[in-house]
Amino acid sequence: MKKMFLALLTTLLLLLAATTALAVSPSDYNCLVCGEPCTEWYSYHGEDGTVSVHSPACYICYAIVWDTVFPCTPAEGTATCISPARCSICGSPDWIGSAPDPNAHGDMSRWFYAGPTQHYRYCLDCVAEASYEYEDHYGGTATCSKPAICEGCGSSYGELSTEHAMSEWKSISTTQHRKYCTLCWGVETIIYEDHYGGTATCWELAVCEGCGNAYGDYDYDNHNWGDWVWLNGSTHLRECRDCPASEEGNHSGGTATCTERAICEVCNAGYGELAADAHSWGEWTPNADGTHTRVCKLNAEHTETVDCTWGDWTHLTHIHHERRCTICNGQELGEHSGGTLTCYSPRICDVCNEVYGSPDNSGLSGHPNPVIEQKPATCYEEGYYRVTCDHPGCSMPFFEIILPANGQHIYHDWQPTGDGSHIAACHYCSEELTVPCTVFTAELFAACPICGEYEGGVLAVIYAHDDDESLPYGTLVIRGGEIPVDGAMCAITVTGSYGGQVVELIAPVTVSLPMELTGFRIIDMNGEEIPFTLENGMLTFETATAGLFLLVPAE
């Protein structure tokens, strides 16, 4: 029972020490005698002799606080080869179970020479044989005269080096230099060699690149030349910086211009004459007159003007084409021209070969394939006049006129009635129709172009046929004859006729008839003179409108 109590006490003391070891101090407790803080720890053995403990103690009054007990715990690493570990709290080495650590040596001695390959050292505390340590020599550098010095014990060890510390090359004659080992001075290390390198001049000997001494002979052709300088208009000169030698040379290189002489590539001085044709031209610029000009960059008074070199004409707008100079890019404009305007295609310019304008299908002109179909109306059935374009590119028909049959008759051979009208019988049913005359007037003469009546007579029929080229429908009637009118020689009427009424022309009509008269001119109803020809007794003229034409004496 007593042993169990002591074991329990020991466990509690160890637990208390574990929780307070880092923070406990004897000053944390007051002396039971003087009441002052304790100053020391008092260590002693437990009752069973197995545990060392300590309590706070006051060495002023030599009192111990017996009711406060802590077990001793060894401080880690404090045991050495000659002393056990001390308590981490009270510092006492005297506790149950404590002992020195034979492997925990303290200060070691220096390394001592132990032979040609090793050195040793030992513990200064225990000097035990077990504390001896051996190690191979290391470090240091052997030379050809001395072995290496161990960095551990300071003793020499190993073999001499086969490498030598050679001296610098030293000149020994005008042709050779030598070097040798500065450590062993061995005869076998001496090396002889000829001088080499360097360059002799007219003033200095060559300097050996090995030993740095001058050797050999002067080179009187190797000068230390100065810069070339201008001497005269054709030559330059340079002189040796070391001796009185000099030499001359001709100017060369460079290019003369219209403002500056050539610059010698050797002495950098100008020489020779100006080159009147050696310009530094700028860009060509157009002059808007078919030429271009360029100006010399060196002298603006030097210019050159030549004709432009034109490229091909190209389309520019619906009115113009252009062409550009291949050198200055100057422009020349021109208007589109030529080509044939059709109902399906605009014109193709003869110059630039591009399309311009728009197709024209507004009338008969311009249609390359007109197809005209017509049928006269009779009193029994209607007729028609139709014109279309047979070209696949044409998008519009021409026009069509339907001639009604209801009450419509075909009348020919209109005769005057003498009362300002004319009459004709239907070609099919003989029904007669009377229609007022249409009077054409030119100067002082008037006549009806349908029946030919004029005051005092009738103009005879020269030509009367259906015409589908110059009329939309009806009959083309041409009348003429000499007339008893002062100042007039003859009258001619041209008109389209249908139902006793005038039909306007849709295309020009060429009038051609025999004529014995000469010395006349022809005037129209506006008093305008029209051109004509009279060859071999045949009068020919052209009219685009129905009208009355007078032949009057030539002035």
C-alpha cells in the first residue's frame, strides 16, 4: 500500500514538473520563515531513493519549503563523457539514474600527424582512447619543389607535382628568349624560343610578342604615313610621321555634277571640271499641255521639258475618257465619240472602246431590225399599221395603229369640187366622200396637196402609191406643175393622204422628177431655201415633212 502511494506521488510530481518546468522559479515561492522570495533550489532524494527532487529554499535563513516538491528532469544534451546530465530546473547533477554519456565528448584537441596519409585528435576532457578520431590528410597544393600541406594538421604529405611554375619569357639575344621554373630551377625546365611577331617600320624594330624586346632589322619600306593632303589640281601628297619619306598620287574617284567638282576618294578634296550634263533630277511634273518638266535638285535653273509618254485611253465618266502619262502621271481628257447608238445598246467609244450614253428605242431610228406590218382598212374590215423591232436586246415595241373598218372606205383619185372641197369614190363600194381641202401656202401661192386645186388650175399627180416607209398609213401623193404666178416658175406638193386628209411623214421622202427648167431655186412654206440637185434633166431633193415647194428664179 505504501509503495502504491509513493508511485502515485512520483507520477503526480512528474506531471507537475512537465507542466511547470518551463515557467517555475524559486522566486515564485516565499520563505516560510522570513516571508521573502526563495533564492535557491534544494535538491534531495525521495524517500524510496529512486527519484531526485528539489524544493524552493531560502539561503538567507536556511529554510526549505518542504510542501513544494518538483522532480528533477535532465536537461537535454547536458550529459558529457565525464559528467551526467544536470536537472533542467535546479541544475543538480546528483539525481537518481543520472550518468555520464561516453559518446558525448566535449572540446577536442587539434589534429596531430599520424602518418603519411592520416592525422588524429582526441577529447580533452576524458582523453579516453575511445575518443580518438582519425582522418585522411586533405587540401593544400603540391608543387614541383614541395609536397602539399594538409589543411587539417599542417603537415606535408603526398608526392611532388610534375607541373612547374614557369617564369616570363626573357630575352637572351637578338634572336632568342627563354623561360624556366621559378620554384625548382631545374635545368630540364629551361625552354628556348626564337623571337616572333611584331612589325618593324622605317623607324622602329619589331617588338617580340613573347618577351616584349625589340629584335631584327628596320623595314625602310614600312612607313607610318600621315593623311593624304591636296597638292595641286591633279595630285595629292602624304608624308611619313617618323622619317622624311613622302609620296604623291593622282586624284581619283568621286563624281562631278553640274554644280560641284568630283571629290577625290583619297584626299577628300575637289578636283577636275564641272559636269554640265550631270544633274540630280527631281521628279517629273506635268505641265497640262502634253509635256512634263523636271528640275535639277542642285540648281533650280537647270530644267528639262519633254513630251509626255501617254498610256492607253480609259473610261472616266459618261462624257469623258482619259489617258495618263506613264512617267509623270499627267492627265489628258477627251470626250467620248463615235460608235452606233441602237435600241438595245449604247454607243461604244471609238477611242477608249468603252460604253457611253444610253440605248435609244424612242423612235424608228436606231433599230437595226425593224419589222413593218400593215393592212389597209376597208369598208368591210379594219386594217392596221404595226412596227416592231426584231432584235432580242430591244425592250420596247414601236407602235401600232388600228384602222377601223366600221364606215371606213378606201378612197383614191381625189378631185376638186370647185367650192374648197374634194371628192372621191370608195375603191371597193364606190360610195363617194366629200372632204374640205387642206391648203398649203408658200409665198403668194396656195394649193391643196390632196386634190391639187389652186386658184386657176390643178396640179397634176406625179406619184401616188401606198408607202409604209415614210408614212404610218395611207398613200404618198406628189403633185406638181408650172403655175401662172409672178415670181414663181413651178409648184410641187408632197403629202400623205388618207380619207381625203393630210397624213404627216414619219421618215424623209426623196422627190425625184424630170425637170426642163433651169436657173431656179426651191423654197419651202417657211420661205427657207432647200438644197437640191439637177443632173441630166432630173430634179432631186429631200423633205422630212409634208409641204408645198416653189421653184423661183435664182437671184
